[in-house]
Amino acid sequence: MPHRVSSSAEQRVEALVRIASSVAFGHSLQETLDSIARSVVEQTEVLACGVTVSDPTDRTPWLWSASYGFPDGYVDAAVQCWQRGALLLTTEVYRTLEPIVMEDARQFILDRSEYAPMHEMERGAPWNVIACLPLVTRGKPVGTIYAYYADLPDETGVRFLKAIADQAAVAVDNAQLLEEARGKAALEERQRLARELHDSVSQALYGIAMSARAAQIAVKRDPHGVSVPVEYILSLAEGAITEMRALIFELRPETLLEEGLVVLLTKRAAATRTRHEVEVEVEFAEEPDVPLAVKEALYRVAQEALHNVVKHAQASRVFMRLVKEDDQLVLEVCDDGVGFDATAAYPGHLGQQSMRERVSAVGGTLSVTSAPGQGTAVRITVPTSP
């Protein structure tokens, strides 16, 4: 059993602060539940605590759960009891939205055969009272919180548990919304990749098929003159393979660890050159000795910068450079395109914002220099040491 501390107003405030941090810092749902259960037990007179997240359309007692202070296997035993027809306070509270405080809870469980899977653990348990409250947010139940006590909690203790339940409901709601947002972002990324595949690789394969048919016709007419269409087919195939490899990296970023940043930047430059007929010159130093997160951030920013060149710049030439300067790693992507007013706001265009966020996350800085008719230069600097 974890070490218990005596309850006090200060300790209860500490528990609330910890749970509030689950709302503020955007933890995953499971991390949020674990933090709530642990904080209640460590900072109060509660001997054991559990939090559940439920779905009324599901046939299980809960979809997500966390517990702290219980013997190993206790929660699994409770589920077995539910499967045998036993009443779980969590399911009843979730259904009625009414708090339940059960005195003599241990004896209640020991007296009923449907709770047999829990009997052995209950006989030596230090608790005797169970309080269970609903988690409600935006007018709807999302789960329950249940706390086990040695003795009946006083009015202050019950109010405190209600405050915990209110905070927990917000934390759970926040975690679910965050995961939904991440899922939406992942879906949008998959859709973008699907468009890329259609626009690049699919078109290249279509061109290969058309050129192959032309070669078949040409070889019948003039067997010695087939080299031109065959060479064109080969160039299309090489371009499609290069583009496919670049897109595969976006689905499998571990390729960055296997091949390195310099190799993948070279492939991205080649894909841009082949697909869009833009001259791309590169100057790359040796593979930098920096964390994988830094390499991925630099690759993503270079990818976005090249995408902007193709989509907006109307450039004929691009220069990409990756070098080490003193204790910094510098990546530059410059073009000779139409340029733009870098000081103006462009509502709905999130490319620069996304690049800045990526670079900032690894401790770097990003600058964009441009003016109408003068091209654009993107420069990223990242420290090579902490």
C-alpha cells in the first residue's frame, strides 16, 4: 500500500492543483486519469481511488479507467463481479447522476455471492466506506470517481470530493477533445498524402503507361528508333520512385533515423526537380550530430518551404543549403520567384506559423526574407548543443 498522509486543507488544495494541471497541460486521457487517482490518494485521507470514463452505447462498465491504492487485480475482479450480475456503484451513479455514499461497504460485498471474485481482497482491506460521484461536463455524464475511506468522511471531505469530480470532468473532457483534434489532424494529413500520391505518383504512372504504348507502336514501325520513348519512360519511372520514397518517409519518419537528414533532403530536392522542372541546387555538409527531433523539424520545414516555392513562387531556381556555423546548424531555402510582402498578414495561410512552431519546439529560430519581385529566403538556425 502507498504511504498515506493526514488530511489537511493545504493537502486538499495541492490535490486540486495537480488535477487542474491535467486540464491545463493537455495530457492524454490515460495520463489524466492516472494523475487524478494518484493525487487524491497521496494528498488526502482517501485510501484508494478510481476514475472511469464511460460510454452509454458500450456494453462494458467503462471504456477507460485508472486506479491507485488498490491491491493488484482488484479492478479486474470488480469487472468479473459485474459480469456475474453484481451492482457496481460506478454504473449506477453514471446512470442516475446521483452521488452514492455506502457505509459498511466491505461487509456488503462479503455478504453477496456475486462479489465472490473480490472476497479474498476485501477481507483484509482497510476501508469500510465507498463514495462514488458522477463526472458531468456540458450537461452530460462522462464517467465517475470513487473513493474508499476507513471511516465516513465529514461534510468537508464530501465537498472536497465533489470539487475533485468537477475538476476531473473538465480534465477528461479536455483530454477527449485533444485526442479528437489529434485524430482530425492525422486524418487531414492522410488526406493530404492521398492528394500528393494522386497528383504526383499516379500522374507519373499514367505517363509511363502512355509512353509504353507509344513505344510499342514505335518498335513496330522502326525497331531502331525506340530509344527516345524508352528513355522518357525511364525518366518518368525514376521520378515516380523518388517521389514515392519521399512520401513514404512522411508515413514512416523512422526512415530519417535509418538514412539521415542529408540523404532525405537530397531526395526531396530531386523529387522537386523531377516533378516540377525547377532547378534545385544543394549544398549540404556531412550528416549533423543532432537529436532525431531536430532532424525531423528541419526536414519538415524544408519540405514546407519547397512546397511554397512550387505552389506560390513561380520560381525557376532554388538553392538549398545545410551547414554548421559555429555551434549552430543552419538550413536555408532560397528561390528566385515572385516574392511577397513578408510583413503582411495572410489569413488562412498557416505555412509560416507551422514552420515557426516546429523550429521553436527544438529551440531554434526561423526568419523569412522576401519582397515582391525579389524572391524568398527561408533561414532556420538550431543550436547543435543544449
